[in-house]
Amino acid sequence: MLRRGKIWPGFGAPVVESLAISGNRVLALGDDDHIAALIGPQTKVVDLGGRFACAGLNDAHLHLVSTGLLRGQVDATVEAAPTRDALIRALRTRAEQTPRGEWVRARGFDQTRYPDGLMPTADELDAALPDHPVSVTRACGHVTVANSAALKLAGIGPDTPDPDGGVIGREGGRLTGMLAENAQNLVYDVQPTPSLDELIDAIEAGGQHLAQFGITSCMDAATGQIDGMAEIRAYHLALRDGRLPVRVWATLLGDPGSSIVEPCHEAGLVTGVGNDMFRIGGVKIFTDGSAGGRTAWMKQPYAGQPGNTGVQMLSDERLFELVDRYAGMGYTMVCHGIGDAAIDQLVRAYERVRAANPGDTRRHRIEHCGYVDDSVNQRMLKAGILPAPQQAFIHDFGDAYIAVLGEARGLRSYPIGTWDRLGMKPSTGSDSPVCSPNPFPDLHAMLTRQTHKGTVMDASEILSPEAALRAYTEHGAYSQGAEHIKGRLEPGMLADVAVFSNDLLTADPSVILHDTRCEMTVLDGRIVHDRIGAGA
């Protein structure tokens, strides 16, 4: 039982003082005196001391396996490496600890945050790390820079043609080391594949990391991207052995050439199969790249690059064929689309599915859904298509969006306020490891629309505190078809609870961003993270 707190059951409900849990379900809520009557001799009572509690957060789009695996790579984020020189020093340090000839890998750089705004190059990496193959992946995950040793291992030379849906960087007939979108796979394919034990370790480590932030549910946004069906096996073994610390809605990678949909379907693993800890979600197909990397597929060119509208991954014919087939196999579609051209293509694909089966109630989603206009929003609303954005992008990358798209387009990025007013039930999340799963920058962005620099990205898209928390809880559950069991704290629902040091409904947004932490996380009725000292 949780007592003496500020417990928010969900959107529109009054705050209460106490929450009683029986097994893994919410039993009752109310004032302290009323709920005290339920205390028995075996009841564990936790005194919240006035702290704020709500339903466990649901990060509706991240990469759990990658989040766990990348905790062992070089941290290239701006917090750890604020300049290219700092990144090079960190890579050199790792190389000194790594046998000659073995890979040095890093993830998280964002050149728009560097003082000079320039990406690292193969020449820089060659000079600093001549004895190791090196790959450094941008924060968005859509661009990687490799050194010459890595390019050689991948069989990439100046005359290597761009793969379908990918770009190999060249200047003056020489390789720059930049690999965008599918071209990254040329390097990834020659890097060591994690073992099954390492995959299970990553799932556990990633889930434990989420629990520290009050996150009890997530969507793994591309299961199979690292090692195909081995990831499905790893999840099942982690679940069997009690090493799955977060509820997972597993999205299956459906891209041509790397799809795991067919073997999953053959095994009966379709949308909805599983249990409340691990359930098969939808199918993901990539249709474009990232805005910050200038590879999101846009209708108009990027600022300063009149010939660049991003990367179209698939033709209409190919995408429509895949969406029709996967939907016909019983899957919800949760495809990646950031640029307005990619989103339009996805909406047309989903509209075809709806027209072919008007009674279909599956909630198809557009992951990220960065750039839309009123007409597209209305089409999405009519077709029941859900936007699945990550408001952490506003905090981390908002200024980069303005730089690459100009103010008119950049300020309107990820318009969650519009979607909320239209009743489109937008969820939110981090896309970790693209951004940290730390929810406080995401919440701050929803409450202020401010970037890390303080730029306001269209104040009309600001959400109220209740609406922001609803995106992180109820709407995340709705997007997974699970609103009947999680996302709110009501009798009979799963006992997933997050306790925070500040009241997320009343605290100043700057306090939420800079001075708030998760004090306790309860998953399935069990304390899995505890700073209060209540014990496990």
C-alpha cells in the first residue's frame, strides 16, 4: 500500500492520498483513512511523504536492446563529448584499451551542437585511430561516420555504388566516411554480432535503466534489427528467467532484406500474441531518415541544399505491397515516417488498408510523424491513424530542425498540441538511444516547447501538465491497444506506479527538467527501483 502521497489516477481524475495493491493489480484508491481499513497483518505499507505518484510511464518508442548494448560503447553525446576534439579524445582512450584491429564504436554525436557544426570525417578518424576500425553513429541513428579501416572491411571504395535507400559520402572523388541510411548496413554487417547471452544482458540492463526513470512499459521499435530472430529468443529467455524488467510491446522489423515478419508469422507470433510482460506489437518499415541528418524525405528541399529532399526508402508500389501483405497477415503497422513526403506516402498506404477492410479496428501508427499539415491530420484522423512522436526531439534537436529546414517548417516540428486538440491521442517517448530515456526533458518540451537552448518551437503546441502526463501514460497504452489494463491507476488495472520527487502537475517546468528524479518504481505490484528506502 502507498500512503500519504499525491497520487494522480489519470487524466480528469482528482488526486488521492492512498493506493492499495493486491498482487499485481490496483485494489482501491482514496483518502488515507478510507484505505487504511484495507491494511492487514501482511500488508507492506510505503509512506510517500507527500511525494507525487502516477501510473508507470510508457515510452512508446525506443530501442531496448540497443539501449542496453550501447551502454558499453563510447558515449558520443554532447554531454560527454561537446566538441569533435572531445569525441576524438574519447575514441583514442577507448582505442588504448582495445586490442589492435578490433572495433571501436561510438554513438550519439550531433554535429549541429558542435561550435563549427561539422561532422567528423574518415580523415580525422584515420589520423587519431590508425590501428582500429572505427564507426561513430549520429544520435539519430540514420548516419554513421567510418574510418578507412572500417570502410575497407566493408568493401566500400570510391566507386562503390550507393545501395538502395542509402548514401555513401564522397567529395572530390574521395570517401568522406559518411554513410547514410541503408549504406550504414555495409559497415554494420562486418561488425561483431552480439551473442545470445549479450542480447539477454542488454535487455536486462536496458530495462533496469528505464526503471530508474519510472518507465514500466515501452515499445521496442525494431526488434530483429541487430540479430534477427535471435532477439525474439533473447526476449523469451529473459522473460522465462525473470530478467525482463519492463513491459515490452515488440515491433518486428519488416524492411525488405532484413524482415523477421515471415518467420514470426510462421511461428504464430502476430500482433497481440504474448502476455502482459512481452507482447508482439506491430511491423515497422522505414520510409525515410531523420530531419537533423537531412535524410527525412521532404516535399521541399532542405535549407541551403536545393537539390536535397532527403531519402525515399521505398517506391509507392513496394511500400503498398508490403503494408497490404503484413496487414493481411494480422499485423498492426507502425512504420517510420518523419518528412512530410514520407508521411503522405504512409497515410496513402494505410488508407488502402482501411478501404479494403473498413471493419478493421487495428490502430496503425506513424512513428515520429515529424512534419504534417492540416489536410494530412484530417486524413489521419478519418483513417484512425495515430501519431507516435518523441517530444524529447524538440528538446535535443529543435534548433537543428530550424537550421536545416528554416523557421517556417522547423518551428512546427512534431505538433503534439494540435494532435491532442484533435483527439488523435498522441503518445511520446525518447527513441532511446537516439535521446536519453530520461523523461524530464520530454515533459519539459511538452510543457514549454523549448529546446535545450531555450528556443520556443511554436508555443501554440504547448500541452497542459495533465495532457503531457496523459501522453506518457494513457496514450502510450492506447497506442498499444492496452488501455484497458494500464496507463491509469484504477481498480483492476495493472499495479505499475512511478513516484517522483516533485509534483509533475504543479511544479515549474524548469524544476521538472533540472531538479526532479524518480524516487520509486513499482512494476506488476513489485518495487523494482527504490530511493525512498521502502525495500524490495
